[in-house]
Amino acid sequence: MNTMGRKHNFFAGPSTLPVPVLEQLKAEIVDTQGKGLSMIEASHRGGMYEAMHNETLELLRDLLAVPKDRRILFLGGGATLQFGMVPMNLRALGQSCDYTLTGAWSKKALADAKLSGPVRLAYDGTPGNFTALPAAASVKVPQDSAYLHLTSNETIGGIQWKEFPDCGSVPLVADMSSDILSRRIPAERFGLIYAGAQKNLGPAGLTVVIISGELLERSPKNLAAYLSYQTHAEENSLYNTPPVFAVSVAGLVLKWVKAQGGLPAVEKLNAEKAGLIYQAIDGSGGFYRSPVDKPARSTMNVVFRLPSEELEKAFVAESEKAGMLGLKGHRSVGGCRASLYNGLPLEGAKALAALMKDFAARNG
Ligand SMILES: *Cc1c(COP(=O)(O)O)cnc(C)c1O
């Protein structure tokens, strides 16, 4: 716990936000920038909101080095809505698209894609129980494919793509919900990136979509207005009321990230935090186990097991007493999971690593 009584928050999502952002929010919630009203009370058709909206879009473009020909959209519906919107917008009638099946989230994306047309599997991690990823260069996609979909970080299984497949002229589409803004990415290699905000970008309610001009052309004309990327691109994501609260907090988070030194600095810190926990696992003489193949280990979600379910329960109970929240693993995989998103300070990872060492020494 820190001096303000805040606990170390390891929840997988929604998740911890940077304290300076929460402090600024507190200061501005009643009266934003001396305008006499809160940002979240301003009309999305007015200049006050629009300036902040555009500034937030540009900050995101700048931090992620998104090429000029890409449009950035602010939508609602979570990453889950994108599971359906991506195939509806990008796949022609009867055309196939390709998916890499690497865990719980890509499984959901795949299931929704199947509802509206043919899908092929470019990789199936089911036999290995989703604990490893293929070498990027080994993923091959037929050139008639509408797109290749991957989940850059599987939040539940704790595996993360470090390099991305090269699929020639087939656009690469990525669900980056749980690692966007956590590291540098080759944004120019993706035709479409989508991410729910509630892990690294801000509060729940905002979904970011980054789409190339070429893919924007593909939206069929018979989609409901909200379901078409073209609608949102033409209206600068102001076709309907955007999630104004989430957008304004994301704006504060992006400024904070920029002040930290942008993605190179954030990436370094995230590697350090994850390194502390993986060291605690690997250096425990087998007391803790990571089920994940080493090269695929996620820097965002560290999944680990203890020698027994009883010890796992005891560990989680102790961690809660020590002011650490959210370390119980997802119900589908069991064990423990530490989510180490951008908002988690280094002290949080240090406290967890220390508890792990101490617990192992007493119970090993
Ligand atoms: C959290 C998460 C989702 C789901 O996001 P919602 O905003 O709840 O729809 C999808 N994909 C990944 C990788 C996630 O981590």
C-alpha cells in the first residue's frame, strides 16, 4: 500500500490507472480548465469537447507512430464488438479470412467471424493448450485471404507475440486490447488494430480502431450505420455520442505516457516489472511454475502456478492482506495471474516479487 492508502492493483481489466491521472481527474471533474463545467458535461458538438477529442486522437497517433494514411476511430462496444465488425467490414461475400487461434480471446474473435462467412485457421494452439506461439515467419496465409487476425497479447493465457507474421499483400489485423501502448509496435505493418481502453488506455467504454484507407473502402453499403467503419471515419468518430468520459481520461493517460518518455521508456519499465516476476518464478527452485513457453511470455499478464491449489489459495489470501489485489488466475486456467499494465508502478512489481520469495521460503 502506498501513502494514500491505494493498494497494488493487479486486476486484468478494468485495471489500475496512473495516480497522477486520477489526481488530475479529481481536480478537473467539477470544472475543467476553468471553463465552468466538467469535460464530461460538455456537448460532443461543442468546441470544448472537440478540441480535446482531436488532441487525444493526435496524441495516440504520435505515441504509436501511426502513419498518416491510417484513420483512428473512437468507438463504443468494447473489443468484443470488433470481433463482429472486423469480418463484417473487411471480408467480401464468400471470401475467406484467416485467424490464429492462440487463446480465449482469439477464440471469441474467431467464433464471431464464423457467423458471417468462411474462416480458415492459420495457426491452432489448441493441442499445446495455448501455452506457446508459432514463429512469426512460419505463419503462412493464402494470398486470396481478406485478412489475417491475431491477438497480440492473450490476456488470460499470458502469451504475447514478440514478432508479427508477414503476410504479403494480405492485411494484418490485431486485437491489441491488453498490450496497446505498452511497447513499440510497427504500426505501418497493420491494416487494422483494435483495442478496448480499459487495460492500458483509460477507463472502460472507449474502443480504439486504427484502420488503413484501403481497408476503409471495403465496408459494404448494407451495414447498419454504427457497424460500418466508414460512418465513423466520415464523421471523425462523432457520428453519435462518443464515450466522452473515457475519451477525456484516455487523453490524460496519453499525456502521462508522453511525459514518461513515450513508448521506449514505457516498454523498458514494463520489461523491468515483468522481469522481476519471472525471476521470482524461475529462481524459486520449482516452487512457482510458469506454464508458458519462455519466448512467448507476456510482459502484461504473468500467469503462474504454485505446487498445489491450497497453496495458491493461501498465496492469494496473503497477497490481499499485504495490499495486493487481483492475483487470482482466470477461472478457466486457475493458478495466479499478475497483470502489470502501464499504470502499475515499479513498486507494485517489487512488492509482489518480494512476497513471492518470502512465501516460497516459508512454504517450500
Ligand atoms: C479484455 C479483452 C477483450 C474484451 O474487451 P471488452 O472491452 O470487454 O469487449 C478482448 N480482447 C482482449 C485481448 C482483451 O484483453
